[in-house]
Amino acid sequence: MMKRLIFLLSFLCFSFLLAQTTTGSISGTVTSVDNEPLELVSVSLIDQDKNTITDIYGNFKFPQVAPGNYTVKIQMPGLREQQIPVEVKQNEDTALKYQLSKENIQVLQEVRITGNTPKITRKESPYVAKLPIKYLENPQVYNIVPKELIAQQMAVDLGSVSKNVPGAGIPMIANQGRVTFRSRGFDTEPNARNGVAGAAFSFLDNANLERVEAIKGPSTTLFGTQVSSSYGGLFNRVTKKPYNGKGGAVSYTGGSWNFNRITFDVNTPVNADKTALFRLNGATTFEKSFQDNGFTNSLALAPSFSYQINDRLALLLDVEFGIAKGTSVVRFNPYTKSNKIQSIADMNFPYDKTFLGDDITYSTQMMNIFGQLNYKISSQWTSQTIFSRARSTINGYITALNGRSDTTLQPSVIIGNTNFIATNLQQNFIGDFYIGKFRNRMVFGLDYYNNFNNFDRTTVNAPLVDFVNTPSTYRVTRDMLDNLTNTGTPRKEKSSDNTYAAYISDVLDITDRLKIMGSLRVDNFHYKGVYNILTGQTSGGLSVSGLQAGPYTQTALSHKSGLVYEIVKDKVSLFGNYLNGFFNISGVDKNGNNFVPQRGNQLEFGAKADLFNHRLVGTVSYYDIHVDHVLRTDPDDANFSIQDGSQYSKGVEVDITANPVAGLNIIVGYAYNDSKYTESDASVLNLRPAASGPQNMYNFWVSYTFLKGKLSGLGAGFGGNIGSMSYQTNTQKAKVIIPSYKMFDASIFYDRPKYRLGLKIDNITSERAWSVRLTPQAPIRYLASIALKF
């Protein structure tokens, strides 16, 4: 028996040694044109039917390959296929290094570039133009807030992230936790996710946020009206994607007003070849308000799955799920019929009171599903199929405080259920080809969007409140509101619409420095009307005058054109653009004529720079936006509206990001905006629109991190946001002024490979500031965090 065991062990050892000495391996690295490592590139060993993808450092490896001649194929949807012959020798590793050719700077599927390039200064994006063009080649202005900056600033909510976007201003928080920013004088919501519709009428957690892209100017040509939320532009949320490796982190953040937040991030390959990858991000947060009442409590989960099915086909699935419960933030609408100029700072409206009990709560549930399938048709063309579905449900109590006199208010509360469901299908064909000596990068797309809304709620008005003299113990309670339900105004209805669109965009290289962009969209909108559950009738939407307008169809054309000239190749470019946006308008005038889509056109020119190996990146631009076909009250008949209103929005924007020395990051932004109604009701003619925000806004952030020595990983940052005065109401007779503000933040952090510690102070000076909805902003807030990495 012992002899047999010794023989068996000897045989196994001999076989193992034989296997070790009779095979070789193939390893390599894939890099960009700038010699930066590229992750998630598909690599195949054709003769052995083996597949893998590159890791975060651009590396790949095929172990235990029998000696012989083979072919390694490197490709990814959007990249030109490369077949490289290799020879494997016994007990040797065959090394390969492939650098992308110049015409393949960026691929359509999200590729994360790593290496020594400063992360905070990177501006490349596959979403802004839906084409593989560089920052300097794009004639449109956009700002990027990367995850590295979000981590430095310990930005625990989407509103905090926007502090780094020139002109975004103090975010407006809606009653369901939804956030809205300013962009070039217009309300702008983060309705895009990974370049397609991803609206959420509730809170959006930062747990799965890779970066935020603020795309400036009318953008309906490529994104449609459902994503492009204003003529000022749109905010695109880019989510975290799985990567080739095991790892993750778990963190806890605690702070003022019982702030408690736990986040986690777990990533792992699913199969041995590492072509199937999975990542799960999540967070749960609880916070009391700095005011006498109010709280929020939320949970977010965001799984993501990517699969390189074969060398031509790649799949990405991404989900956002969130539930929340909380109380409405203060929304104050002052009394303006006294026709005077007043400031919110002088109204004696209490800064730290809500007048509402903690039992007047809302709950939300949100789920966004995103799927993308990339297929490499040929060396020049790629197919991109996208599915997106967004659902938001809101239950409970949504409040506003309406002024009834200079010292009294009346709480108005919406009670009930609201549902928003949106479905988006896109089919894009992206090409990178030459006609003669002229290079073309083109996208042709088909877009279908369905929107469904359901309202089952009642609006009630609570008793008047003297907000100056009311005892601090006064609260509007749930029992008080429920007893008023029978006296409220019901809204029980359903509505839906369909949009069918086609678009094409081409970037033509006249020379290696001169590039022309031309884009066109045709959009066919079908509004199905409003079904009233109480009457059983479908009547349609309401015009501004209140006149019923039945189901209707509108067709609109939208254009986008641009010119770029690189005065210093790959370093400095001059650009100009002429962009168009539109929004569908329901209703008819007094003669029964249907309204046409409202339109906005932007003319812009400026300069972009990307200098010193990406250490200094920035944009300076001037824009001029004109909006036409705005509805206004018919001066001859106040019961109707006419569509000849217009306004302009002009301004200058500056966005500079610098990394002058290793570890030092500087971000500076400035936005000047001049807006005015040029044709409107007499009450606001030639005045600045009330929702335009401050005329001047500044933002900056400076941080330094030690990269070597005993202090390696230790860093600190300081920044601020400054805005001039603005208006909540601005008419010829009445004005409600929002004062200017200066708000400063600071952080200190210690980032090591296995853990991260952080301390953040927001609004160091406890500056009193208000959003456009007159929501008081929190005074000084302290946050501390610890993260463990694995």
C-alpha cells in the first residue's frame, strides 16, 4: 500500500513538473494613443478559443499555452480590430504591447483611462457628442466633476457635487428630494444617465456616481426634450461600471444633526476569463434637519453587470433603486400683492422653523433600469442598442407655505399618490471612416420615448399662520390635514405621450486641425391627452389661460452645428457653435390655432486648452441664447394666451482645472448671465426672469495631497461658492430679493491603500442663504468619515 502511495505521489509530482516545463504564456498591455493604460479591452487567443479583457492597468495574460504559433486579436466595439501573430516557447512568457492608433482615441463603450494623467483634469467623454471625439475637438462646452473630486469634498448628495459647476448656483431641492440646478439662466435637472433618459422625480443617491457632466446650451438635437431639461443644457450622471478585478470599500460618515450614512462598493469578476463582471454600490442615509422639524431617511442599491460576450459583442446592465421617507423642505411663496420691493432677509420669516410636524411625511420609490448592447459591425461601424426605463412613485404629503399677507402664511399640502414612468429605446449606428482624405465620425440614431403619468391626490389648505408671532410650539399636523381632505381640490388623472425621433450628427475633419460638426433631429410628438378618472373623459392638457386642449401632434426640427480649429495641435482650440432646442407646447389661441413648439437658439464662441500633459485644462466662452414662441396672456382677451413671447440669456463662462505640481489641484469657475424678457406680459417686460439665479457666480476649490514620504496620502482642501443677489419674484410692481451669498467649505483627508479618513466642514461662516424657492440653507455642518478598502 505504501509503495502504491509513493508511486502515485511521484507520478503527480512528475506530471506537475512536466506541465510547468512544457508550456509558456502570453502577456501584454494595451495603451491609448497617449500611452495611457486602457481597461476593459477584449483580447482573444484565436487558435485556442480563449478570451479575456484588460485590467485596470491595461494588462492581460493567457497562462499555460502550449508552444507554437498563435494569433492574438485585440478589439472592442468602436475600435479597429488588430490581429497580432505571436510565438510561444516552452517555459517562456511572450510579451506584447499594443498602442491604439491615432484615429481611435476613445471608444464608445466606457473605457477608464488610468496612469499618471491627473484624474481631476480629465475631460474626455463618450456621451456629450455621442461620438469618439476629444475635449478639444468638441465645439460644445461641458464641465466634468469626477469621482476623485467628489471624494475630496466628501460630497454626500447631488447638490453638493454641483458646487463645482460654473453657474449651477444653490441647488433647488423639491419636496420629494429632487434636485434642480441653474444653467445659463434656466432651471436644469439631472435627467440624463449615461447619455440617455434617466429622470427621477425623487432623490438620487451618490453611491454609484462616477462623475457628473454638465453639458451647456440647448441640446435637444442629440438628447431630445425628455433629457435636455432646459435651454441652459443638461446634467448627465455617469454611473460606476464593473472593472476587471476583485475589490471594494465600505464607509461610514457621521455629522451634524444626527447625520448617519453607510456606503458600500463591491466588485468581482463572475467567470474565470474575467469577461463577465459584477459591481454593487449601495448606501443608506438618515439625517435630521437643522430646523426645528424635518428629516430624511433613504436606502439606495445600484447593481451593475458587464459582459464581453465575444470579441464583437459587449453588454452592460445597470440598475438604480432607491426608497426614501422624509418631510418636505421649506418652500415659501411670499405675499406680493402689497406691491413693494422686499428681501427675504428682512421679512422676519424664521430661518429655522418649518411650521410642519414630523408626521407630515412623504415616501418615494425610484427604479431606473439601463441596458446597452454594443456590436462591432465592421472596422468602421458599431451598433449601439440602448434600453432605459425610469419609474418614480411618491406617496404622502407634499407641502408649500403660501404668503397671505406680509406677516401670515397658509400651508398648502398635496396629499396622495403620484407615479411617473418613462421608457426610452435607442438604436445608434456610429461610424469612423474616410471619404477620400476626409475623416468622418458619424452617429445616426432612432429614438422612441414613452411617458406615462398618474395622479391621485388632493390639495388642501391649512389654517392661516402668523409666522412672526406664532408660538414655537405651533405645528400643522397630519390629523389637521386629513380632516380637511373633503374640502380640498382633487387631481385624479392619467396622461401619456409618445415621441418618435431620428437624428444624425457628423464631425468632418477638413484638416487635422479644422473640424466641422453638423447635426439634425426630426422629432414627432404625440400627446394622448388627460384622462380624468372622476369624469371618465379624456380632454387634454391645459394651456396657460386654462383653456382645454385635446390630444395633439407636433413635429419639430432641431439643429446643432459647430466649428473647431486647433491653433496649437492637441493643446489649444478655438470653437463656435449654433445650437437649437425646443419644447412641445399644448393649447390653442382664441382663434383655435394650435400652439407650435417653443424654441431656443444659442450662438457661442470661445477657446479651449489642454496643456502641459493635461495639467492645465479649461474653457472660456461667450454665449447668446434667444427663446421664441413663449406663451403670454393675450392683451386683448385675458382668457386666452398668445405665442409671441421671447427672452434672451447672454453671458460668459470660465472653467479652469489645473494640476501645476503633483498633488496640487486647483479648480476655478466663473459665470456671468444677463437675462431679460424682450416680449412678454407688461408686468415683466424688459425684466430679468425671477428663476434666472444670480447674475454673477464664482466657484473655486484648492487641494493638496502628499504623494511621497511619511505623509503620503495626507491632504486638505478649501473652496467656496459666491453669488450675487437674485430674485424669487421680479415684476414691475413687486420684487422679492434673495441676498448675495458667500459660502466656504474645507476638508482634510488621509487616503491610504487600505483605508481613508476624512473630515469636512460645510459653510464655515454659517452664511444665511436661500435657494430660488426660498429654502433656507444649512449653517455650518461637520462631517467625519472612515472607509475601509479591500
